[in-house]
Amino acid sequence: MDLTDTQTNVTILSGVAMVVGVFGVVIPFLPGLLLCWASAVAWAFLAGEGATRWGLLALVTLIAGLGIVVKYAWPGRNLKRTGVPNRTLLLGGVLAIVGFFLIPVIGLVIGFVAGVWLAEIARLGDSRQAWPSTKHAIKAAGLAMLVELGSALAIAIIWVAAVVVN
């Protein structure tokens, strides 16, 4: 096997990992953004050449870093402003994981919503008062997913451009 075969195989494997990473954002059990970043970095070191690989490496690292920071900071700031405590989100996260195993995939969403709602009922003492907090938590989770998806797609598009240029 010569060098071009190895580069081709690395490119194909990186592309598959990139697709799995983008889907991993939507199916939160997979580390989607991290997988997209890692596949681009692996391609840069194993199949990229010259300035293309260093530019790709710098750009995807910047996008991944910003994506991770914004993914947590922006929705977290919105939740803090609406008064949803971290304890509520923690219970939502725990029940999301339990729900994922009880009802594969959709149980994640059901568990998160149920966990936040139950935590807010326990905190506020009224189901009608708990629902607005639950809606804010759902919006924050959706915003975090959109930020991560945008970052993963940006990395994938930049990687495709680097493969074409290379």
C-alpha cells in the first residue's frame, strides 16, 4: 500500500467519522462536535499536506472551542436570567439518561422534560408554575443543540473544502 492509498483511506474514514459526528449532535449520546473536530484533526495529520492542513487544524480548533463555550454559556445565561436553578437541570439530565435506556432515543427527551418538570414542581410546589421553567429549559437545550450542530456543520464544510483543495 503506497502513500496515496493511505491518504485515501484516512480521508474516507475521516468523512465517515464526520457524518457520524454531525448525526451525533442530533442523537446526544454521541459526542458529535468532538468527533467532527477529532476526525478533521486526524485527517490534517495523516492525509493533509502543506498549509492546507495547518489552516484546517487552526480553523476547526477555533470553531470547536467557540462552539463548546457558546453551547454552554448562551443557554446557561438565558436559564439563569429566567431563574431555572442548576439543580433542576441536573435532575433533568439524570432522568434523560435513564429515559434513554428505558425508551431508546426518544426517552432522552421524555426523561429530560419529565426531570425538569418534576424538579420544578418540587421546588415551586405547583405544576402550573413549574411548566414555564420547563419550557425555558427545553428552549435552552434546543439552543445548545443548534449551536453544537452549527459548529459541527461548519467543521464538516471546512473539512470538505480542505479535502477538495488538497
